[in-house]
Amino acid sequence: MTTMAAEHSRPTLKDVAQRAGVSIATASRAMADNPAVATTTRTRIQALAAEMGYLPNAQARALQSSRSNTIGIVVPSLINPYFATMVTAVQNAAEGAGLATIITNTDEHPETMAASLTFLASHGVDGIICVPDEACAEQLNNLHAQGMPLVLIDRELTGSPIPTVISDPQPGMDAAVSLLVEHHALPIGYLSGPLSTSTGRARLEAFQQACRNHDLEPQLVFRGGFEQEQGYQGATHLLNHGARALVAGDTMMTIGVLQACHRAGLSIGEDISVIGFDNQPIFALQPRPLTVIDQQVDVMARQAFTVLHGLLAGTQPTHNHLVTPTILIQGDSLMKGPQP
Amino acid sequence: MTTMAAEHSRPTLKDVAQRAGVSIATASRAMADNPAVATTTRTRIQALAAEMGYLPNAQARALQSSRSNTIGIVVPSLINPYFATMVTAVQNAAEGAGLATIITNTDEHPETMAASLTFLASHGVDGIICVPDEACAEQLNNLHAQGMPLVLIDRELTGSPIPTVISDPQPGMDAAVSLLVEHHALPIGYLSGPLSTSTGRARLEAFQQACRNHDLEPQLVFRGGFEQEQGYQGATHLLNHGARALVAGDTMMTIGVLQACHRAGLSIGEDISVIGFDNQPIFALQPRPLTVIDQQVDVMARQAFTVLHGLLAGTQPTHNHLVTPTILIQGDSLMKGPQP
């Protein structure tokens, strides 16, 4: 096993206390986040412990002799096939390395994420891959500081030291806007995800930057959520405001756009131009296959597992942020524009 | 808490040993399935322990004072939206009862299921809802005998005493065949799931029974698997053999049928009649909404959770088999037949 070297060299609480120049009792309280220890001392000891690769709690110590060979993955939805694909790709990569995977679905509730992380960390998983909720930033940063092998995927936490795997929406969004401009499919209506998520913000910024890159006036934007219903409402709203093209900001809103066009009796590629988000197999099965911005979630999932697997073996990643470019996959869902 | 009464009365290993008339050491070995104890004695002690509500291992005993308030759910796929819907519905029901849910996906591998069950049982979940693989029947029956609250869903294990929640394919299949006969859409090509699953067998039998009920000759059958690729291959095969209607045996094969019709340039409802399986939102978003056999997976998921919740409170279900009828949801995916 590749992890044995790391196992043998794992430091004890005594080692941490000695290096920090405090008593074992103080080190123990600091690792337990006990307010009896001053915040600055706690932070210093936790950082030192993380640097030394010390695992603090009873479960983690037990793992030194008995790993569970199981990792956890925490996602905000399973109804959203983007996350179902992510989970399955992580699991396949983990299986290839002899590790089992358990999954929790937070349904975008921070309190469910908090409980999930506590359960996973205290019930013997060796490491966690998590799509973070910003409301859980402190808990995640603490787990990381305490030495839990942890990788963030899809969304990022500003200023967090936790290794993170995300996609860059800009290349795909540039190609999408460029294609719509070529097809004279203006104005564009963009269905944005929630601005409380890094992906919601980054994709909206990428869309607006792509518009500026093409010297376009500000286009139409609907501020929605990562849900089919929001996609349906947003598409209806944008169509009522004269949008001749719709660009969706995630899988679920893409499904909502299909639903809105279907109900409105609009034939995609003939009456309206549509660019979806994520390369779901079902999007290729429309009467005209959908043009989509693809995040390459399989690549991201494998990268996240590779980083986690490295952490389990005691290896820090050389880069803390791994960024996969989005790409445009051309289908046949744009109206033919007038010839120039 | 509704479970306290059951908690206080939970018997010890000593109680089991006394009732069985054996030493505590023998009772302990029997509960651990140690072959040093004769099979008949082991079975007798395990059955007695289950009857008494005894929980055997260290984790389970620890639970007497500290429940994790977490249940596990084990499914064979998350890419299949039928199971993603099931998991999410169980989780919603559990949340309503103040319980968290952790999920494992076996990818239809019995060894992954075996490892999942072992992990869940030994890492403190209070109960498990499982789509069983027949290769894991013994492990599941043992967990049940050892007092782990356990409910099977979707698939059943012949002769198992574990409470089970399934759907009955017959009503939906009868209505489907009846509608196809009315539309003169014969011969019918049926895409069967794997006969190694109870659902694969029961749905094929239901289709054949429905054909007999309508005095039809044996129709075309493709024996596939619960995968999109099998649905694609099966539909292609059945179309090449003259099928004028396709009936799919699960969600993933329905997607494969859509793909095959799409690639063959066949317009569903005009060039070919199609009846899908499971009421996925995406099936209603076809140019003509798909007619589907609906298992009412939300109902099944809530039933399974209700039974599990009862077991956690020490209540045995009044019926060991809960069966939800399938229903036909009419879309517009059948060709208009000649008028009689």
C-alpha cells in the first residue's frame, strides 16, 4: 500500500505539543477547539499540527492502525445529473485505487452539510471530497487544519487553504457568445445560478466578460437558482423580454429551458437558439442535439480523487487550485442567422 | 424520542445466552457467525436474538446509549435517475423525522454492496434501506437476524424475512399492452432487464402475462440490462426484427430507446410507438410526451422509510411485503392506428 510510509511517520499529540512548546493538555484542548486556549495559540497549534500531518481525534488516531479504506463525497444534489455523474466518476476512480466511497447529499442545506461532515469525520472515512457551501467554510477549514484529507470540487471557498478543483467558465462562455453573435441571435438571455455560490458568480462574470469581448451592450440576465423550476421561470421571463437566444447556467436550468420551450411550442434551432450547460447524454437526444458548454466533470472528478489520494499518502499537491477549462460542444440548436 | 422505550428494554448478550441455554462465549461466537459453533445452533441463537431485539456488535451496543440518528441507503446506481429520485425521497422523509442519510452506490457490483453494508453496519448507522443484490442475500439476512433495522426496496430476496417494499408491474403492463392493441401497434418489442434481478424477472413475466390476457401470440423480447447502451442495442435489434412498438423495462433502457429512435431518424408517435418505464420529468419533454409505466417511486421510498422508522422505534411492520401498483401515464407517443 502506498500509504504505509505516511502511516509510520505520523506524529503523535506529544510531538505536536513539543514542537509548539506547550503541554500535551494544552495541545489537546487546542486541537479540540476548546476556548480555554487563546484563539491565537489554538490557531498556531492547529496550523503546526496540520503542517506535521497530525490527525487529532480518537477516530483519526484509530485510523493510524486501521484505515477504513473508505472516502466520503458530499454533494448538493443527486437529482441533478451533473452531481450524480461527478459522484460516480469519483467512485470509479476510488475503486481503481481499492477505496470504497460513501456519499451524502446536502440538498443545498448548510445544516445538512455540517451534519454530514461531522458524521463522515467522526465515523472513520479516510478523506472527503466536498462541493462546499460557503456557510460551512469555517468547519471545512477546521477539518483541514486538523489534518483531515480534504479536497473541494466544483465550488471554491475564498481564501481557503484547502486544495480545490474547479472549472473555468470563460473559454466555453466566450465560444458560446461568439457563436451566437455569428448567428445574429441577439439579444441573448442568460440564466444565472445563485450568486451565493462561486460557480453562480463566476459564470455570470464569464458571460458578461464574453459580451464585453464582443463589444455587446449588456444582455438580458435572469438571476435564478440551480433548479429546473428556476430555469423554466427564467426562460419564460427572458422570452417575454425578447431574448432570441437562451444560455443556461447549469444542468437543471437547462432542463427548465427545454421545458419552457416545449410548453411555449417553440422548436429549438428553428424558433429559438439555445445553449445548454453541461454535457448530459439526454441533451444530445433532443430533436436537434443541444449545443452545450461542457465542464468535463469526469476530468474534474478524477483530478479531485488524484489529489485526495495523494493527501492520503501524505503528499501535498503541487498546485492548490486545479482549473479545468470549459469547452463548447456544438450541436444543432441555433437558428440559422441571415447571411452576412 | 419515540425510541426510548425500545432502548431501555434492549436485551444483553447474557439475556440471549440464558434464553438459549448456552454460555455467553458460545452466544457471542454464534452472533459473530463463528463456524466453531454448529450451524443449527448458530441459526437458532441468531433467530432467538433477533426475536428478542438483541443488537450484537460493539457498535450496535454503543448505539443503545448513543444513536447516530443517521440511516444508510444502498442503491445500485446514481446515474439512473430512478435511484437518484428514490434516494432523495428517502432522504426527505428521513429529514422530516430528524434523521440524516448517507448513501452508497454499488454500481451493481455485489462485492461493493457487501463492503458497503459492512461499513454502514460497523460505523454506526441506525438502520439501512437497501436495493438488494441476490448475491448478498446471506449477508443481508444475517444483518437482519442480528437485529439491524433493515428494509429492502425495489428488488426482493426470495424467502427472506426482511421487510420489503416493491412495485407490482402487472397493472401498468396490462394497461400498456391494452393501449398498444387498441392502436394496432403490433408486434410489440419488449426490452427486458436482467433476469438475475427480481424486477427484471417480474416485469418480463408481467409483459408476457399481459400479452396472454389479450390473446396475443408471444411478442418480441430483447434480454438486456438496466443500462442505456442495452436499451440502444435492444431497440435497434427489435426495430430490425419488425417491432412497431417498443416497451422499455426501466429508466435507463428507455433513454437507450430514445437514443436509438433518434439515431434511426424515427419520430416517436409518428413512425414508431414507444412506452417508457418510470415517470422521469425528462420523458415528458420529448417533442411528444412519452407514455410511461410509472412505479411511483416517491410512494415506495416513503413507505420504505416509514417501515424503517417503525423498526427503529421497535415496531414490527404488520405486513412484510408492501406492494405499490404501477400505473400507466398517457402521453402522446403512440402512432394512430387504423380506425376499427
